[in-house]
Amino acid sequence: MSLIWSLIIGGVIGWLAGLILGHDIPGGIIGNIIAGFIGAWLGSLILGSWGPVVGGFYILPALIGAIVLIFILSFLLKTLNRTA
């Protein structure tokens, strides 16, 4: 049950980050989950472990990390589409 809870929280974090930036994440629900997990890892590297914990994720660093990740990915994808 813990794995399912982590997948749900990761998906919600990825979805919220995409919603805040106004960019869709490629891959739909799976892309949101991946962005949430990578964002949580990136956020904990940048900001450390603080804030409320839900499903094993520190929510604020995970959300900020996912926002940074989606911003970088959207910038790279936009740049690659211009050159192609």
C-alpha cells in the first residue's frame, strides 16, 4: 500500500508543478509520477528535508524541485523544436 500511496503523491506533485507553470508534462499520468519522483529527489538536493511529509515526500521541496525540473525540460524541448 505504501508504493501505491507514493505513486499517487508523486503524480499529484508532478501535476501541480505542471499546473503552476502552465506546461503539460509529456507522458500523461506516468510523466507526472516521474516528474514528482525526480522533483522530490532534486528538491531534497537543493533545499534539504523540511516541511510536511506525505507518502515519504517532503512536499515543499518536492514541489519546488518538480517545478524546476519541468521548467528546464520545457526550455530544452522548446529549444530542440526550434532547431529541428
